[in-house]
Amino acid sequence: MNSFLLTFLYFAAAVFIVVVGLFIFELITKKYKDWQEIEEGNGAVALSIGGKVIGICIILAFSIFHNDTIVETLIWGAYGIVLQMIAYLLFELFTRRFSVEEQLKERNIAVGLVSFCVSVGLSFVIGASIT
């Protein structure tokens, strides 16, 4: 296949996976609406969402490196979204002193930054495990 067309198809697949992932994350966020908070200038939520976008893209990059088809990349991307959601829920569970969602809604940049790091850091682990 023409490399320009193939690049475009991988790009389209990545955009699709990221949009689906962001839609799912919006559904699991109960205490605020991601895009409304970002529109209002909430940097903590922006960091958290940015980490998810970068994390999903890192997983997709590893998938493209290690797979032969766009379909496999889509499957790994979907699996990456699921693992990123689990990571977010575990982050919320393990921070017993406060609610991550509440702190993000309250514009706590420190929590947003840690959320960013959790998403990006674990995406490298997830991506590296793709074979």
C-alpha cells in the first residue's frame, strides 16, 4: 500500500481511538464534565485529559511499531483505553485521603499533574508489553 495512504489510515485510526477514549473518560467522570471544565480554564482537568490523550497515543505508537495491520492497531488501542481507565480508577481508589475527581474539579494542579504522570507512565509500560 502507498506509504502516504497508510500513514493517513493510521492517523485516522488514531484519531478515532482517541475520540472514543475521551468519550469513555467523559462518561466515567461523574463529578464534572471534562470539556466544560477545560472551557472554563481548569488546568488540572486539562492536565489529566492531556495525559490520557498522550497515553493513548503512546500505546498506539507501540502498536504501530509491533503490528502489521491497522485492525491490530485498533484492537491494541481499544485495549489501551481499557487499561488506561483501569489505571485512572485505581488512582482514584488508592488516594484514600481525597477524591481525585473532586480535587480535579477544584483545580488542584498537583493532582492534575500526578494524573498526567500516571497516564503517561503506565502507557509506556502498556506499550512496551505489546508484542
